[in-house]
Amino acid sequence: MPSPDTAITLIFSYTVHDKALFQSYLEKVLPVTEADEPYILAYEIFQNEEGVYTQREVYADGDALAKHFELTADGQVDFAAATEILSLIALGTPPAGWFETHQIPKRRDTTSS
């Protein structure tokens, strides 16, 4: 079990404006996450009745988060092109420069603790 001092949880909501690209993201990322990333402790995607998605990802530490984005880079491109992030909560501290490196917008409703 990761230390509460090192674990990183991302909870974010988004809309999908390109379903084909979003499906491509799922097909590229989910198999890798399930088969090759034991340091990912949770990876859950929910959709509400209005079509808004909420995703929860829990990583053992910052290295795990960075490694996930390295291994799934192609799928992350599809995700970025297919979605609009509505909100993002980061519990724990992502590696320095992580938001900027992955072009994750810092919005008024985006928080980190």
C-alpha cells in the first residue's frame, strides 16, 4: 500500500466531443493500464445521465504517474483531442511541471492539495 505522503489521486470530469477518438483512447490506454501498470491502484471511469464523465485514477507515487503517461502517450493524445476537461482535483503532489508537460489546463475550478 502506498504511503499517503506519496500517493497521487486524480479526479476529473469532462465531456466528450469526438466519440471515435475517445473510443481510440480507451482501446489504447485501458489494456496497457490493466496488463502492465501494477503501480496504478485505481482507474475508474463513470458517466452520468447528462453524458458527463468522471474519472478517478490513483497512482502509488509521482514516478507511477509519469510512467503511465509515458506508456500511454498515444492514447493521451486521443483523449486530449476528444474531450474537454471541466474540473480536475489532484490529491497529492504530481511531479514538478507535470501539468505543463501534459498541457493540462489550470482552470479556476482545478485544485491541488
